[in-house]
Amino acid sequence: MKKRLTKAIFEDNVVMNWSPIQKCTLILVLACGIHITWIVWKIFIFLNPQVWSLVNYPLVQTTFWIDVIDLFLLMILIYPTIYYRDQRWAQSVVPWLSIILFTLTLCSGGYLIGTLSPATMIGYVSMVGVGLILFQRRFIYVCMIPATIMLLSCTYLSTQHLIPYAPIFNLGQSQLIAFTHPFWVSSMIFFSAPILVSCLLLFEILLTQWRNREEYIERLSQIDPLTSLLNRRSINLCLQNLHQNLLSSKSCYAVILLDLDHFKQINDHYGHHIGDEVLIKVANCLSNNIRRQDYIGRFGGEEFILLLPHTPLNQAKIIAERCRVAIQKLSISVNDQTQLHISASFGVAISQYPCDPKEILQQADQALYAVKATGRNQVQCFFDLPQQIS
């Protein structure tokens, strides 16, 4: 249960596929977390008079209430991202407003604790990286460029002693001592850790979902969408691998082609939706009657293919006959009064050195053609034909 819940939250619920306004909810929650971090830090200062000399206490008091008000406003802004996310005005306004407010939060905090402090650097790099993954670049660059200019300007003005550097701290003449004081170091860690952990967690979720999506896309390129069997491209790759094993280990393999009898009449008489149901039922039937090491694919239309590794001719004929009987026993409900019964014709070929895969496929196809010419619903092996044409 816990594993399924984790999968549903972190793997199936792909953050990158969220709408921009849904992503804004995440950004606003992170902004609230930053303000909560500031509030907790300032409460710690209020409760510990021994550190008052290390900070600009009046500024701490003023910014505390600013943080409380900002937190309240950000929480209010989360409301339209949830309850008005389908409204056009919310989709246009909220993403810009959310990103701008989040940027202002980072910039104001970065200036207060020092534009060159570790916490500011980590927050800047991490949030820009996450933002570029989550949002369109124009959203991030429009906010990032002014923010970068502001931080660089504050740094320059601080070096010219026009504005104080890290005004939240009481640096004075003991700046070097303050920067090595445990209080300053622990404050930098306190501000950096939540941002770093949040961004690492987001990066891990996004990368996991990205890998899962890539695997899903790769799987989609390998299977037939209707029957969930291997498609023709994947079957050809499997056939090439089997042939390589044949060359290296002299291990034989069998190829079985099968075609549903009179399938066009089913589509014409009952409709393509019944035809699709027949193909799905046959695919499941074949999957239940082959071995674990065997490959099964849809070769095109109503034609299927089985690849049987390490399989001699007699065993391949037994497997083909078992599948033929199983298909013949299938019953597909057309309606309450009509049950549809089907059959299939099978052509079997066995690998022979130095035949290449195309030749073996042609041999199986010739055996299948021979079955169709002699009554259908049978299994025929290429090497049993009266006249073999290689």
C-alpha cells in the first residue's frame, strides 16, 4: 500500500506535466517555507539575548512583522491557484505574480544576509535551476535578469560603503570575527539547508519522473498499441539478436507466422470494434500458450509472429498446434445472441546456418501460404512442403 502510494505521488503524478498555475502552487508553498524559516530564526533571536549584539536588532523586529504579513499574503495567493485555476484571468496573472513574489522573497532575503553569503548563492543557483525545468524560460529570465542586476548592484554599493552589507547582522568593525562566529555560520547553514534540501528533493522527483517518462516512451515505441505485443520493429530486433546467438553458439530458433482466417469478413460484417476485440483476445491467448523465453508480436493487420529461442522443429510444431487449438476454442461475444468463433493458420520455419533472418521469415511465410491454399486452420512446416523454395 505504501509503495503504491509513493508511486502515485512521485512517479505517476508528473510535475513537469502540471499546468503553469499548478506549478505556481508549488512555488508559493516554497516561498511560504522560506518566510517560515525567517520567522523561526527571528523568534530564536528574540528568545536568546546573548546573540542580540551580533544582529541589527531593530531591523530584525521590523522585518519579523514584514515576514508575517508576506507569509499571510502568499497563503492567500495560493487560494486562486487551487480554486480558480480554470479561470482565464488566473492562468494569465497568477504565474507572473507568483514568480515575481518568489523572486522578491529571495532577493530581499539575499540582501539582508549578504549577497555573497553561501545561503544566497545556493538559493539563487538552486531556484533558477528548478525554475528553468518547471516553467517556460521567458518566465524565469524576465525575473532572473532584474534580480541578478539587483544583487550585483547591492554587492557593488556595499563595496563602496554606500549601503551596508548584510544589514541584518551587526558587523561593524568586527566583520571578520563575525563571519567566523558560530552564530553566523549556523545561521548560514540554517538558511541554506531548507533551500538545498527542497531543491535536491525536487530535482530527484523531476529526474525520476523524466527517466520514467523516457522509459515509457521507449516502451511505447516497442509495442503495438492495440494488443500490447511487440511491434514489427521490436520483433525484427529480437530476430537479429537470435540470429547473432545462432552464429556464436550454433543454437537454433524457430519462427512461427500465423494469420487469422477470414478476418476481413469479421471487420466487414461485425465492425472494426469487434475486429479489435478479436485481435486483443488472440494476443492474450497466444501469450498464455507460449513459454516465458519466447517472443510474441503483431506482425501487421491480423498477422502475428512467435519467435522461439533454443527450439527444435518438433517442439516448435507442438507449440504452434497448441496455440492453434487454443485460438479455435475462443468465443467472442458479438451480442447477447451471437458468439463469434475464429481460427488461424500457422507457418513454421526453423533456423539453418547460414540462412539470414529474412530467409527464415520467407520460409515461414511460404509455409503459411501453403496452409491458406489447402484449407486453413492448420499448422504447416516449411521443411514438410513438397517443394521448398529458399
